[in-house]
Amino acid sequence: MDVFAPYVGTLLLPDKAPFGSESSVTLADGRPVAVIRWHNWSMRARYEILAPGTGAPLAAGHRQGFGGRNYYLTDAQSRALFHLKLGFWGPNRPSVLTLASGRVLSTRGNWTSRRFSVTDEQQREVARLVNNSPILSMRPDGLAFELQSPVLSIVQAIGLAQSMRAAIEANRSASVAASG
């Protein structure tokens, strides 16, 4: 399976890594497609997407700049896969996802509830991230990323979900620091 090709289907992703800094990503049928490795002590919210089984690097993501609003994903040769610029925090604030091809998508939803959609230039939903129901999933601790149109690759979808996870954690840390 080419994890860099546009994909239609559902990915099951971890919401958190309960035992260490690596978590698997599977298709809806349970087949592994990637492993996410977090660099937990990184100020730039770094993570890698690895091939299952071999652990070969597929892509790497990180936060850049001040304010925690810019996230980048590159492949193993450091070629850009996307740039995510988060909107200001608040209900349904749109963010901009620019793919390497130059195509610009929008994201909107509630990041902290792990529910958002990705829309194309005509505001058609092309993907959405939702919380998994324990009844429907083998992974009750995870998220389902439903790719409805062949716009994002598996690696880009994983990177988008992990960038959002990093943004949520950065926002929580900033809130705790401000209140403490």
C-alpha cells in the first residue's frame, strides 16, 4: 500500500500513547499502516511517522515559530508534505492546510473534542476526524479519521491528526502555566 498516494477509507489513530512514545495506526480492518513516534521532551512538538514492521522513517512533523500556530510535515527526504496554520483558538475557528502541491484546504471543528472536518476549495467535506465509539472499534482509546475523497494521503492524514494533538497539548500547557 502506498501511504503517500491519495487515500479513501478510515484510519484508526491513537488519541494518546499510554505506554511510551510509540503508537500504531491501522486501517479500519486492523491492518497496520504506520507507527507514530513522539519526541516527548521536544519544545517543537516533534514526531515521526514510521513504516510498520521495519520502523523506516516515512515522515516527520514539528511545530515552528512562536505562538504554536504553524505545523509542518516533511517526508524522509525533508520534502514538504503540508503546512498547517491554525486559526486562533475558539469555537469553529478555521485553520488552513496547504499541501505540497499548493492546494489549500480548510479545517474546522472542535480540536479539543477531537472532532473536525477538512473541506476543499468549494467547502465540500473531504475528511473528518471523530472520536471512536468503544462499541464500533477495536481501539476505544482512539480516533477515526475518515478520508472521504482522494485528497489526503495516509501520511498526510496521520500528520494532520498528530499536529492537532500537539496544538491541543501546547494550548493546555500554556493554560496551566498561565494559571499557576
